[in-house]
Amino acid sequence: MKETTDGAKIKGKDLNDLKVLIGVKDKIEIVKNESNAITLKLDQLDESIKLLEQSNQIKDKDKKATKKLFDEWNGLKKLAKDVNKEITPLVEKESKSVSTAV
């Protein structure tokens, strides 16, 4: 998740560089395409944690680690949504310039 988060961040990146723009767009697409699968895995993990809690077979650090995963995933989804809004005009502009050049 860290690699995708770092790749999706636009702060300090030159979005006028086509390679950089494509790289950011690719990371956002990964979040979008994998969203359901990752959410399912996290939900399964959460259910497992709850089951283990009932029998007192879970440590607090494991519960905290699970919460951290959920927080990171939700942060990444929000970042991807915000960045997508910001780069959409640039992507459309580059798409038009490439299609006119061809």
C-alpha cells in the first residue's frame, strides 16, 4: 500500500511530464481496480479478529495493526479520488494532443 500511496501523491511532482502523469494515473487505476478485492480481504480480516476476540485469542497489537490497515486503505482511497479529480483535466488534455498528433 505504501508504494501505491507514494506513487499516487502529486506533491512535488511535475505533472506536465507525461511519464510522471502516466505513473500517477496508473497508481490511481490500481486503487480503483483492486478496491473490491482489497476491501473484501480487509473485511475478512476484521471478521477473523472479531472471532478471535470472542475467545480471547487476540492481542491488542494485532487489533491495532488491523485498524491501521483500515485507516491506510481508507486514506489511500481518498487520496486516489482527490488526485483523480486534479489530474483528469491534464490527462484529457494530453489524450487530445496525442490523438491530434496521430
